[in-house]
Amino acid sequence: MGYIVDENTKVVVQGITGHQGSFHAGEMIKFGTKVVAGVSPGKKGTQHNGIPVFDSVMDAMSTGANATMISVPAPYVKDAAYEAIDAGIKLIYILTEHVPFHDTLEIFHQTNVRGIRLLGPNGPGVTRPGVCKIGIMPNQIFRKGDVAVASRSGTLTYEIVNAITQSGFGETTVIGLGGDPVVGMTFIDVLKLFYEDPETRRIVLVGEIGGNNEEKAARYIIEHGDKRKKVVAYITGRSAPKGKRMGHAGAIIERGVGTAESKIKAFTEAGVKVADYPDDVPGLLK
Amino acid sequence: MGYIVDENTKVVVQGITGHQGSFHAGEMIKFGTKVVAGVSPGKKGTQHNGIPVFDSVMDAMSTGANATMISVPAPYVKDAAYEAIDAGIKLIYILTEHVPFHDTLEIFHQTNVRGIRLLGPNGPGVTRPGVCKIGIMPNQIFRKGDVAVASRSGTLTYEIVNAITQSGFGETTVIGLGGDPVVGMTFIDVLKLFYEDPETRRIVLVGEIGGNNEEKAARYIIEHGDKRKKVVAYITGRSAPKGKRMGHAGAIIERGVGTAESKIKAFTEAGVKVADYPDDVPGLLK
Amino acid sequence: MNLYEYQGKQLFSRYNIPVPGGYVVDSIDKLKKFEHPVVVKSQILLGGRGKSGGIKFARKPEELVPAVKDLLGAKIRDYTVKQLLIEEMLDIKKEFYISIALNRTERKPVIITSPSGGVEIETVPDDKIFRKNLDPLLGYSAFLGKEASSFMGFDRDLSAQFSKILQQMYALFIEYDCELVEVNPLVLTGDGKLVAADSKVVVDNDSLFRHKDLNNEDPEKTPLEREANEKGYSFVELDGKIGVIANGAGLTMATLDALTLHNGKPRNFLDLGGTDSTEIVVNAFDLVLKAKPTAILVNIFGGVTKCDTVAAGIVEAKKTYNIKQPMVVRLSGVREDEGRKILTDNGIDAFSEMMKAIEKVVSYVKVN
Amino acid sequence: MNLYEYQGKQLFSRYNIPVPGGYVVDSIDKLKKFEHPVVVKSQILLGGRGKSGGIKFARKPEELVPAVKDLLGAKIRDYTVKQLLIEEMLDIKKEFYISIALNRTERKPVIITSPSGGVEIETVPDDKIFRKNLDPLLGYSAFLGKEASSFMGFDRDLSAQFSKILQQMYALFIEYDCELVEVNPLVLTGDGKLVAADSKVVVDNDSLFRHKDLNNEDPEKTPLEREANEKGYSFVELDGKIGVIANGAGLTMATLDALTLHNGKPRNFLDLGGTDSTEIVVNAFDLVLKAKPTAILVNIFGGVTKCDTVAAGIVEAKKTYNIKQPMVVRLSGVREDEGRKILTDNGIDAFSEMMKAIEKVVSYVKVN
């Protein structure tokens, strides 16, 4: 799975009998994703929406699974992730929100030293139209095309992807990084992939206040960017007051770090056009 | 440092002001090793045998150090190793004996996931005649040649290396793996290096009772061995009674596992001649 | 969650980090006998309490009661002082800084220490600051204390005290899921002891399920924010006029930004979250209406939360609360047509494009 | 270090691993009142105590004293019974196996469980054994208990009990630096509880500096071995005639092997270690002489331990202890010539080649 997800991605859903896991597993199958197994302790040998259910990820590996969607309550996420690491899963996507960030820190470093990819927590997942979707993005908004999108939010991503699709473009890949202060993939990680991907010709980064990942991405674009690929950005939180968390745990301006101004300035200096409104993004891609 | 140690190996000695650290640092310099720094908290800015002393490994990195010899009391070994890992050292050799094996387990896995090489604990180190020596092997017994030696013991290694040198051969590399049940490098690890090394034409493995590393090495030789390189083995502990530790913590026959017979049989089946006495080794190399 | 100074110090005590002797009072009759000079410290979550008059000294017995009377119930900036920490006055020889925080950029805990304590760490020059990122897989090791002590220029005894404090702060940082554990100043007393003269401990809200011993109300929150949070909404009060209900934190923030750029200031941030339920929509209106907005904007991009569910909620809320304010609705995405029909059937118009809705709602507050 | 069953169970109790009620006695007058049927278990470090008669049952009050009298002071194989564990008899419904050990091959702790308990795990067929290597960087996680329980076929309640026991065994394994924590059998009682009916705990000797609460004499060691270990020597008593002093564990083992292949059985294993000191050599002779060998072999390859230092030690020991036995010395390596001169000056010959020395010393015991 060089490019996060591809035709060979086979997904196990940890927490498949939960409300979210169950619903989104079904949606993923409708999208064409190979959902090969579910995990729910004590439900070994049953089926859920036609998906075989196993007691453990280790048992589910017999289906050829190489990726997991973790949709279990926050207190159990770390255990679920460690189970996936132990079983040899190569891509771990955590849907759950409100995971303690210390748990995410540990999960991140454990996956990082082992070359396992971590996506999330608290993000909408990854979608490659026509290929594979892992996560909770609405199936209807996508069309295959040449725009790659990476975003720190969920619904706003759908809004922007929908606008891109409506305006005649389409997407190679849409990646939701997650709205927490610590997440598995950053803008720099996905920029590398987008620049390497021959199908991607345009890139959209949807950032928000908090942290300095946008600033680092801007520096990366200056130093390593491929000028043939146009990059457009949108930053939310311009109107956010200092010290207030705007919904996402990561979206907070602390001690002057993480302001929208700083991010917009960094992108502008890197030659990245920054949209004022979500609807402006498709226009800037032209 | 592709081949454990080479001309670019620069050694820091953790515990340089101790008896062992001090003496062997001097011997290593006499051998031609680039001992670039010593570490001893609170001794920053002093010199020891002409070697600059630092408070921490991190500070000592300014000398270009890339390897460490750890010679601190057993209770402090884990901290010293973690300090070296944190500072970015690429080869960690632990001279100290009686390190709790749980500490070694942790050190091993921490180095292993980071691609850091761990040698020891409780071994004599590594010597490449004419190139570099890290550890406590006597300088006088070596001559540059085409025999590579790997051993689980110390003095017995010197005995055998001496016999090899006396009989007209010489050594490419001599590696002491360490006498503990858990050590950083195994026979398989070093066999890979020996097979890859163009200068090595003969290989000597000095094993002992306990564990099944020799059996695994024999299997590796059958499956991956280069038949142009002759492998000779010697196994100690034929006369050891079950359940008694013969000096080394690793040298113990438990529940029938780890007997000399099993190891000798495995090597013989792999086409490896096994010497009855240490002095017989050079004869079998011809 | 921010802990009060005295709460942080209670944790410090449990972790064997030295703190001055002291006790907390919320009324004057709980004062204990004056035995030695004390500092009387307002327990409010405000940096620079001292400069704002929140800290007083009682060197003699007769100074204690006036100091307590002055501070209890006083209003310091936006905070009312409800509790005081009465603490033994330290013989201060020198002040240092030490903290462990989350370094978001590196995704690692970072140790920060400085020989320049007692001032905001942001004002200390870089060459006076020791920074060290900690690999979470390695955890705390003794060498970290040695490295930091070497930078601080401590002798063997102070190095041992300092390393112990650092180790214990790290244990607290990990075991209590902290975002920040800060001691500023860490005081060197006349008799050569290091003592934590202040504490700042911030605990990850998402971890509170495993720290049942901590149950602060966050005093930085308004009563309405607290009510909303208890009901499970992400909700922030702002100082504009337009009440906002949207779905998704990012889209909600984008909605506030768009309003602001159009000179229509929002009254609140409210994210419906990712659950598809009419009741959640109705309750959201209840909260927004309590904030007394001049106009209301509902901005929905349907995904998991479907447009028709929201539409049904809007209709129900309009009836239930007899909403008088002008309301602008924007619906797009999953089940958009069904949602729009529900609204139309009940005499409510809905935009499809976000920007049109923004412009419309701003026109209402401008007219007013 | 092997712990006695009762010591292991004391640790189990501390880690909330259920054990039967019981107490330890070392004399008959310490027996408590008989209140329910009990098992009387000899506290000796021997597998298969039961088969060897080391365990008796007292179902009625009048059976207790005879059982205790039978066992206390009894000799079972090589062990003298000094302590008994008097333990509540369990209502055994089923017996399982569970252990955590070091997997040397993988360099990881390994969990082993089996529904076939109460027998040696080596005799259980592979398809009845659950084996799981544990990544030390990940540590223990709840999924491990679920995986093991799923293999065992446990229902939800037993799975919860079993997982808890496994988790606590792992905590004990790590915190007490264990080589092995084994419960065999783990008993399912009539009222549905899992109870550890036996314990086998082996602690790494090298870790004892941080486990001051454990200070067993290892009963598998002879008094002379204990004396030698206390003096810092690696020393093992064997049943031959040739006393051996060598340097380095590997070379010492090779020396014993060579003697054995020459039909000259060694009396002991003694490694001088890597310190260069005459006193260590002299004390080594003291130990070897106490083992009353027929002849003595000293085999030195000089490195850190230098040949002249050893030679000086040999000379001093010969005088001090007035050694009568024939002694063969082999010196090679660092400062060999200097060492040989010291010996020659004192009328002692020394070989340079190990095999010659082996042949010579064997000739002495063959003559005898």
C-alpha cells in the first residue's frame, strides 16, 4: 500500500457491531472498498452485513486484511491500536474522537518506529474515488480527477470537495488528518505523497488554527515543492478568540502560536493562494 | 558503519573514569581505535588519558562520536544505553556483566526498532585487526587475515584467536556476542555480515550450551550459506550437568533445551566441522 | 482542564515534589493561627496574579486578617476570588523555571528548564533555556535530569534534588494525562532546598474518565458554555449578534469566519457533531436562543447528519420555542431535497449555497 | 532464584491473583485449628512433589497432625522438607495451565496457556497450547487476554477473570524481573472461580539488587557453592577428582569438556573472572582445596587477568595452604614469560599449551 490505500487495501473494522462501525462498513462496501473482516470479541463466526466477524485482529488476518478502521469508544482505542500493530496491520485509521492525546502519542510513536501508517484519530478517513474509501466521508460527493485534498476537519472537507466536484474538477485522493492536537499524519506527510503521485496535478490543503503544521507545510513547499502542481489552501479560525477551543481539541490559539494570520502569511509566502471562503477554492484551482 | 566497525568508527566511552573504562580506553587507543570522548557526569571539560570528558553523551556528540562502549555498573546500564540511543549513537557495546536481562530486553527492542546495533552485554566487544577495536580483547593476539570469528565467550575467544594467529592464519573480524541469555547480536546476525564481507573467507563460530542460537545458525547456513566460505564451530559445555549455570547466565541447560549434543548435531548436519578442543580449530580451517 | 494552584500542589505533594506548607480557606473563620510569615494567594486561573493585586503578604500576625479580607470575594480582572491559599513564606535565594509540556510539532513531551525563573518563560532569551524533547517510547531516564542539571550549572546536591523533581513531574505528566506541568518559580531557599513556589497543571479533558479525582468546573467557561458542554455540544459564546448552528467543527469555524469577513459578528460557536438526531437539533436551538441572538443562521452540509433530520428539528424548534428572530437556513449534501421540502412545507426558505445564506443573515443584523 | 511455592503465592496475593487460603509452618506446634479440609504441601523446589510423596491431604481433623509429622523433616529425593504450606482444599472442577516466561529465541516474553493443566506442559500436544510472544515495547494490552481466552474457549465471565490474572502475572513478571511466572494448575472451582493452586516463580539473580524483599538461599546450591558465590566466584561443584581454576566462563567450560573427553572428571567449575588480582587467585585455591580434589589444574589465558599475577597467586597459595596434591599449570597470553619465570623460580613447571596440561593432570588421577 504505497499510496495510503489502493486496489489491494483490505480493511478490517474493529468495533464492527457498534453503531458507527456497522453503518460506515456498509457505506464503505457500497463505495467499493474491500471490507474483509470485522472484529468484535465473543462474536467469532458470525456475520455482520455479510462481513465475517472475528474475536481478534490476529484471527481476522486470515482474510488478508492489511488496514483497519478503529471505531471503538475512546478508552479502548489504544488497546485496539496495539492489537492491530501486534497483528501486523500496515494502516491504522482511528475514527473515534475524544481519545486522550497521551494515548495517541504512544500509538503514534509505536506505529512510527515500525513503519505503520496512522491516520486520525478524530478524522473522516481517506478516500480515493474509484479505488477505495476508509472512513466516514459521504460517498456522493466524489468524482475521479486530479485534485488531492488534505484537511484537518470533516464536514468542511465535504463542503470543499463537493464544491470542487460541482465545479467540474475531480479528486485523486482526499485525506482527513484529524482534528486533534496529535494525529498520525501531518500536511508534510501527505504533501510528499501528493507530489510523488503522477495523477495528482492540483493540491488543496484545508488547515485551521492551532499548532504550526501549516507553517511547516509552507516551508516544505518552498524547499521541496513541485512547481508544476498548484497548491491552494483554506484556513479556518480567523475569527477565533485566543484560548478558546473551537470544537476540535487541536483548534486553539495558545500563547500566540497557531493563529490563522501566521498560517495564511506562511502559505502566501510559499506561493500558495489562500481562499477567503470555502466556495472560493475551486476558482483558485483553475 | 556498515560492517559493525570501520575506519569511521568514533567511540565514546560511557564510564571513562571507572577502572575498566579507563584501562580499556587506553588499550583501544593503542590498537588504533578513534576514542574521541569520554562521559562522566560532573567531569565536563576535563581530560582522561588525553581523551576529552563530557557530562553527557549528547555533549560528546560534538566530537563526531557514532559508537559507544558502556562500562558503568549494572544498575546504571539501561540509563546509559537510553542516553546513547537518545543522542543518536549507532553502535552500542555494553561491556558490563550482570545486567538484569529485563533491562537488556528493553534495550534490545529499543535499539532494534531504531536500526541501532547492540553488542553485548557481557561480551568482549568487536575487533577488526588493522582497523578498529571496541572492547577488552587483548591487543597482542590478532593478525590481519581472512578468518572471521564470532563467540559467546571472552577468554575462550582469545584462546582460539591466538591459536588461529599462531598457526599462520589471521582475522578479518572477531565478535564477542556476550554470555547472557539475551544479547544484542546473534550468530545469524553476524553470519550475514561475514557472508557479505569479501575479505572473510573462513568463519569460526564459538558456541556454548544454553538457548538455540547455534541451531538457528546451522539452519541459516543450510538455507543461506555461501559454500565458498568454510565454517568451523566449537561448542563448550559438553560436560555440563543439567540445570547448572556454567559461569555465563546464558550457559544453562533447561528442560532439555540448549544441550551441546543438539548444537553439535545441528552444525554437523549443516556441513560445519565441529572441533573437539579449542586447539583443533586452526587445523579444521585448512 | 486547568487546575488551581492548590490542586496542582496537592498533586505535587503526592508525587513528592516539595511545596511550601499551607492550607486553603474560603472564609475568614477558617483561618488558622499565625505561626510564621505567610503569603496569601488568590486561587484564580490568571497569569500575573501578583501584578494584578491577587497576592498579599502577612509578615506579622496583625497583617493576616486584613489581607484575607481584602482578597476574599475581590474581583481581579474577570475573576472573583473564592478561595485563598495561605502559604508559608519562603526564604528565596534564587528562582528557576521548570516545565513539561506537549510539543505538538514534534509530537513529544518537551522538558523546558531555565535558570531565569519567576518571569514569563517567553521573555527569557533562548540561550538561557534548556529544551529537550522526550521520546515517549524511551520514557523518562536518569540521564535527562543530568543533562538538565548540567545546563543549570547545579552542583551534585542540587542536581540530585532537581533530577528527582523532574522525574516526578514527568510521572505526574504521564499518569495524569497532562498538557502542561509547570513550576514557576522553582525556588532555591536559604537552606539549600528546591521548593515549588507555584504550580500550573493542565489536564487533557478527554482523559478525565480515568481521573475521577479531578472534577473542576472550568472557571474560564460561561454558565451557558458549561450547560452546553454537559449536554455534549461543542459550544463557545462570542460577542456578536448572529446565533449559529452548524455541523462539524471545521464548517462551524468557517461559518464564523465568513460572517466576520462580512461584518456580521457571530454570537456563538455551536457544532451539532456527527449524530443524526432531531432532538439534538432542537436542543441546540434552546442553547442558542438562551444567548439571545438578533438573528439565527443554520448552516448544514449533510453527511452523517442528514438534511431532512435537521429540517425536521428546525420545524420542531420553531414551534416549541416560538422563535421570533429572523432565521436563515442553508442545506446542502445528503438528503438536501427532502430537507428543503420539509422546510418549504412549513414556510421556511433554505439556501443551497453557504455564501448566499451568510449574506442574507448579515443583512438582518445590519438592518437592526 | 527459584521462589518457594508459598513465596510465589505471597507475591500472587500482592498482585491480586487469587490463591487458596493458607499458612506456612516449620514446626508442628505452629499448626492452626482445623476448620476445613486442607492440603499439606512440602515447600521444596522439586517438580512432581506429589508423585514423590511431598503432598498429603487432611480431610478430617485427625488426619492433619499425622500428615504434618510425616512430611516435616522428611527427605524427598535430595531435599529435606523444612516448611509446609497448609492450604484450603479446593473444589476442583477443571485444571488449566498459564505461564509467562522468557523466550530466548525471540528475545520476548512469551505467554503460554492451555486448557490441559495439572500436567507437565511439555507433555501437552501443540494444538492444545496457546503461545503468544509479547512485544516488550508494547507491553501488556487487554487484547492479549481476549486472544488467550478465545483459545481457551472461556465465556465472558471466565474470560474476564482469566484476563485479569494474565495481566497481573505480566505485571509481576516485569516488576520482579522474572524468568518465569507459572501457575499449574490454575483451578476452576465448583463456584466458578479461577484460583492459582500452585506457583512457580523464578527471579533473575542479576536483578536482586532491586528486590531486597527476596533473599532466598538457593537450596539447589551446595554450601561450598554458596560460599564461593558470596565471595564473587562463578563456582559449581561436580563429581570428579580434578580441581579446576581457569579464567573466563567459556575457557573454564572448555577445560572441563577437555578433561571429560580425556576421561579425567573435574571436581568443580571455577572462573577467576576478569579481575587482575593475586588475592582472588589465592582465595580460589582455598575454595578448590575445600572440595578435596585429587589433583589441581590451573588453566590461564592471560588478557585482563595477567599471567604473572596468577603465577604470584599460585606461589602464595602453595605456601599458604601447603598444597600436597599434584598441580598442573598452563599459562599463555599476556605476560606469559614473566609468569613462567615466577613459577620456575619457585619450582613449579608450567605448560604453554592447554592440551598438554590436560593430558598431564589426567595422568595423575589415572595413576591414583
